[in-house]
Amino acid sequence: MDFGVGFLSNNVMLPILDFFYGIVPSYGLAIVALTLVIRFALFPLNAGSIRNMRRMRITQPLMKKRQEEIQKLYKDDPAKQQEEMSKLFKEFGNPLAGCLPVVLQMPVLFALFATLRGSPFSDVNYAVNLQIFPREQMELIQPQAFVTKPQNIYIADGVHAPVAAILPGGSRLVVGEKTQVEFQTVEGKSLNKLLTEYPETKIAPKWQVTKGAEHIRIQADGTLEALEPGEVTLQGSLPGLAADKGFLFIEALGRVGAFEPDGAIHWDVIGMILVFGISLYVNQLLSGQNASSDDASKQQATVNKLTPILFSGMFLFFPLPAGVLMYMVIANIFQTAQTFILMREPLPENIQKMMETQEKETKAGEKRESLPFERRSKKKASS
């Protein structure tokens, strides 16, 4: 049984999606609601990561200084050096502690991402690999059914089922043999029979040969005829019900890419990419990732400034469905708002005392650069 991304998608994401679609019959609003529910659920984990990042950045100069002192003082005593380093991490916090919340929430985010990339928002593809042999080798082939991995398919609004592509006689054919690729649910019910229960739904599978077109002939209904020996790869697609539906300024939730082969530009997709990049940059400003002090920090700050451009540009060359882009924009705006709130929190008392002590020890005119929107203590404000 799958307890990974597929399990979370089918047993957590899709029920939430169906619930909100049942309240407001709009797949666009359902995406918004699903994204917000997941983000609020992950708020505590993400908050821990943001707080740790802020604390580590503020204490980094002092922590680095203390580390160098310990390494110098106990350079001939590795055991004592390790002991003192452990005390230091206990006092300042472990830099790796902020990674754990990120790791814990990744399966949920991957499941959410996979849900929005599949039915009903996008076409679902099935790959079928065939081997065609000469007729004289017919006796050597033992028929064995070929079944692809089931994928969730929306049959109607709020109605979906795991569907697989099946070759009853197997994926090994001989020249001149004819067979048909069928779509069935995991319970063995054919897709065509299932669709008769929902006559308003029009789902017509589409087939194309992606490899070895000269070896096979395929008809619109999935009927195959082997022409000559060789290897063949077929791709079958089942359309997503909401792929062509719009939301607000988005023309089609399933649209992939900002440009058409004929040069047409989809400004709705371009707009979402720009908003994503801007929100990513603002989030960096709020968290202080673009601030710098020494040379190494300046180099990292330069890389951070380029990150929004690189990530946004990536969506132009490796396009995603518009519905997935919408989720990423909403999630990024939520993340930015969360960072803004948490960066205004007072520092822990022990960290505040450390910083006050450090500032007293620094030379006149050398002051720590405040993070954007960071509250300073009353003591520092009056000093």
C-alpha cells in the first residue's frame, strides 16, 4: 500500500478539494482554499524554520567568533573541543535545526503539487511500451496482461476513480497482430462503461506514438496493429475536466506555458510568473537574506538576489500548468506574509542579551545592521 505522495494526494488533498468544490463550484476557488488549508496546517513547522533562520543570522557573527576561540583554545584536545562546541550549539541553537521542519513538510507539499498537476486540472498521460517480434517467434511469446500504474481521473465534478491502461494480451506482439489498449478502474470496470453513468462528461482518450511510429499503426479508439519488428512507445492522454476552465484573469487552469508555437503570448501566465518572482524577492528582503557584512555574505547576498530571476525564468523554459502556477503564487504570498509577521517578533531574551553584550564590545561606529521590519528592544532604542 502506498503511504507516500500518492496516498496523501488521494486521501487528503482530493477530499479537501472535493469538499470546497461542493461548497463553491469553482475549481479556481477550490485551489485557493486547498492551498490555504495546507499552508495553515504547516504554519507551525514553517514558523519554526523562519525563527531559527532569523536567530542564526543574527547570532552568526558572535557564534563564529566563539567557534574560532574554541578551536584555537582546544586545538590539541578534540574531545574537549567537541564538548565545548556542543555547549555552544545548546546556547545559540543548532543551525541544522531549521532544516527539520522543511524536511517534514516536503511530502505534503509534493502531494499538493502532484494533485494540481493531475486530473481534473491537467491531461493525464499513460506510457505504454511495446515490443514487436517476427511472426515466426509467435510460439515463444506467452500472453501476460500489461497494466500501467493507476492514476486518479475525474469522471465528473467531484467524482473520480483510479484508472489504468491495460493490454489484456500483454505488451509483446507479433507482426500482423491486432489488439486494443483499454482503460479500466482498479476494480476492473471499463472507463467507457463508467462514462455511460455520466452522459454529460465527454472524455475521449488521445493516442500518439512517441517512439517507433514505423512499427505500428494505431486508431483513435486505441486499436493497435503491429507492422514490423521493433520497440514502440505509446502515449495515451485522458483530458482533465477543468483543464480548459478559467478563473479570474486565468484563461485556462490546465494551460501549460506562456508561449504558443505560433508566437502567441499568454499574458495571464506571464503575470503569475512575475508576481511569483516579486513575492520571492520581497520574502528575501523581509528575512534579511540580501543583507551582507563580510565578503562571503556579500557573495551569498548576490546569489540570493539572482534567485528570484532564475526561478521565475525557469518557468518560461520548463512550463507548468496555470493551476500549479496559481498555487505557487498563493503559497509564496502566504509565505511572505508569514515571514513579515514572524520577523516582527521580539527576540528570545537570551539572544537579546547576547546581542546587547556584543554591541557594547564593538568599536564605536560599528553597529549591527537591523533586519527589515525587525523590532528593536526598548533598551537599545533608548541607548
